[in-house]
Amino acid sequence: MNDQPIRIFISGACAGLAEARDALASHRDLELVGTASEPSKAGAKLASTGAQVVLHALQRPDTIPVEEIAKIREHTAAPIILLVTRSSATLLDEAVTLGLNDVMLLPQLTDNLVFTVKKAHSIGSISNSGAGRQRSGDSSKVITLFSPKGGVGKTVLATNMAAMYAKRLKKRTLLIDLDLQFGDAAIMVGADPRATILDLVMSNGDLDADKLSGFVTHHESGMHLLPAPLRPEDADLVTDDRLASVIAAAKQSYDVILLDTAPNFTSIVLTALDRTDELLVVASLEATSLKSVKICLQTLEMLHYPLEKCHIVLNRADTKVGLRRDQVEDALGKAIRFGVPSNKAIPVAINRGVPVIMTDPKADVTRAVRDLCVAFSPEVAADTERSGSVRLGRRERRRVAADAHRAAERDAQVAAPAATAAGELDLDLEFEFDEHAA
Ligand SMILES: Nc1ncnc2c1ncn2[C@@H]1O[C@H](COP(=O)(O)OP(=O)(O)O)[C@@H](O)[C@H]1O
Ligand SMILES: [Mg+2]
């Protein structure tokens, strides 16, 4: 447990609610993160607030409106306390059947209300960290954006996919910036971080789902974000073991966990890859990028990484630079199923600090991001679930990663002539992508 205030959300309406809300909102152990008097609107707001306890007020306490509770449940696994002005045996029975945590009569002393919230929170945390939790972690998906080259669009895609999953596809989504030295995901989405991954891994006590929830930053899209450390020299303090715990904790509370990475096979990246369900290797239409991607695929093969869970995403796929899709596929020995167009709206959105899927919901690039998200949605089984992954020992991984690094350096030296050769092919065919890549 940490000593951060408990985040509460109040929905519904009943007599005396305004007084109770004011009392709770001003209590130092609680933070009122949102309200919705219309229960039908509670869901969308709830998704973005990361509430830890929900207080739902009933106008007519004769019976519990099952649909209202179901709507809330769709968006949160937080404990729910009913607030009523009149109680009955039937109501209490229904509350038990629906798995609600408590029923409180209003008006009520503030201390009693706060005690009930704390009790619900601590019981909720216990059951959430154990087998009784709604999310088992099995149905969540870890999607990693990787590329051995910088500047190809990993962060653009990671941030926009996260915003798309949270805002449009209504998934509980966490974006973790694992470009630990130079991560810029928070800036790209205009987030004002309350903490970074460094604060989380340096905090005392167990690193569980409850702890994690106190450190994530809430973005207006509804996604939660765990930014990179503020100073590059702090990157090493995020160890492989701590990262493994962060990902394990995230799987308890999120449907989708997106990992943005640095362009190297660092041990942090290898730790992330071991826990990845879908690996999106981002490439661009340049000979240098394609050569790095080829080496990346070879390295993954040497690591016995299941290549079925590895997908090439060609960013700025419509740029006419004299390389054809089939040539790229031949060179990589792998089909390209996903393409994201180039769009000026992206740098404009970055400069505004808003994901492009929010500034330009109808843009081609927004559609492409949506297609990607749908293809890798948690409901769609990952290929890996059939194949399983092989984990290498640390020594062997380090050796393979070092080999890859040397190969990449060699690659940099030969890249310039390769680019010229590609240019000389002088082909002007357009790229066409499968509409339904999944
Ligand atoms: N599809 C695209 N269309 C236009 N510009 C893009 C696109 N993808 C990326 N960019 C530009 O490329 C830059 C680098 O992208 P970024 O995601 O930061 O790369 P990486 O994370 O791989 O280093 C961004 O600042 C953005 O302006
Ligand atoms: Mg980046």
C-alpha cells in the first residue's frame, strides 16, 4: 500500500448526495476524481479516471438497477458502494447477489463514509491482487513497438495506438515508455506526468496492481501512462527484475499494455520481448531501416523468438521513394501486413501535444492506427498463444544482443551504398495494403 489518497468516483443521484460529496472531496485521505449524475455517462468518464472506489447513489432505493451497475462494471473492477436514502432487506440481498461492496444510508457522518470507502478499497485491493480479481491477466495483451533504428515512428504509433485503444475501443490501456534514456511519449501526448517508471520501481514495498495505480498518469484519451525517467542517467535504475514486476502488475489491471522501446537490443528490451504477446517491428521505406529490420529479424531468430508474434509495420508506407512493397518483402523474407501512411497531421499533432487520432479522427492515419489496434485487440488470440516462447539464459541473451549490436554497426557502414542501390532501381509502383490485415 502507498500513502496516496484513494481515488473515488461518485455516480448517480439521491437526496443528501451533494453534502456527502463535498465532505468526501475535502477529506485528505480521498481524492474525488470524477462524478457523473447520469449513470449512463459514468462509464466513459470512469475509464479515464482510474477510480479505486466507486460510490453510486440510487434515486429510488426499492430495487437495484442491474443495467446501471453492469455499465459501471464494464469500465472498472473497483469496489462499488451504494448510497441510498432508505434501505430494505431485499435491497441488501440484491447488493450481495450483485457483488457490491457496501450499502450506505445517507445522511451519514463523514468519518463513517470515509471508513466505508477505506474498507472497500482495502478489501478490493486484497481480492484484486489474488485469484478473485476480475482480470486474470490472461486476457490482457502486451504489445511492443520495436525497431533497431530511431526516428521510424515507434513512439508515434505507440502513443496513438494507446489513445485509440482507450478512447475509441474502450480498453483499459497502459502505455509504458521503455525508451528509458530519451523517452518522449509523455511530451508527444501532452501529458503532465505525476510520476515516472523510476518513481514506481524505487518505491518501497510490493510492486502490485494497487501500487501501480498510484503512479500512472491519466491522459485525456483515457489511457494511462508510465513515462520514462526524467534524466538519462537514471535509466539503469530500472532493472530487468523490476520491469518484469511492473509488467506483471499491469497485466492484472489493464486490457492492453503498450511498450514503447529504445532502438537497441538492451536487456530491458529483451525483458520486454519475453513478456510480449505481439511484437510490432516498425520499418520505414529506406534501405537503412530495412537493413536494420532484417538484422533485427535474424537476431530474434537467434534468440529463438517465436517469429509468428512478430509483425512488420511499414510506417509512411505510401511515400514514393523507389522501393516497392514486394521488394521489401523479398528483402526481409517476411510479409508486410500493416502499413501506416505518411501524414503532415502527425508532426502538427505532436507539436500540439495531442495524439493525431484525437486531432484528426477522420484522417487516413487514424484509420490505419484503428486497423492495427483492431487486429491486435485482446479478443483476437495472439499467434504465440499457440506457439509459446523460449526464454534464453541471461548470458546467452547478452551474447546474441552484443552480436546484433556489432552487426548493426557494420550495417551503418554499408547502409549508404545500399540506399543508393535502392534509389537506382527507380521503380514507381504504389504500395497497396491488405484492407483486413488480420
Ligand atoms: N506516418 C507519419 N507521417 C508523418 N510523420 C511521421 C509519421 N511517423 C512518424 N513521423 C515523424 O517522425 C518523427 C519520429 O517519429 P518517432 O515516433 O519519434 O520515432 P521513434 O520513436 O521510432 O524514434 C516524428 O516526430 C514524426 O514527426
Ligand atoms: Mg521513440
